[in-house]
Amino acid sequence: MKDRSPCTDVCQFDPVKKWCVGCGRTVDEIRAWRKLTPFRKTALANELRLRLRRLSKA
């Protein structure tokens, strides 16, 4: 996984799930991104794919 942020410059939050509809992260995850270990970034990136699928089905 690259060290780059998964941000897509959409920055709109789902009112129910509290996830960004562009990247799938929470506000806390966005703030913490730079401090996460490479392992945690990879794990989060995998989780984001699932979240974005859930948001698209809603």
C-alpha cells in the first residue's frame, strides 16, 4: 500500500454511518492517517473498500 491518503476530495459525510462518502473514513481516521503504521494503513484501506460498498448499496 502506498503511503498516500485515500482521500478523493469529496469530503461529504454519510449522516447515519459518519463515514466520508468519498473515501469511507471517519473524521478520527482522517485525522490519524499520517500517524498510522503501514500495517494499520493497509488494514484500514481494506476496511474502506467494504464501507464504500455498503454506502453505495444504501
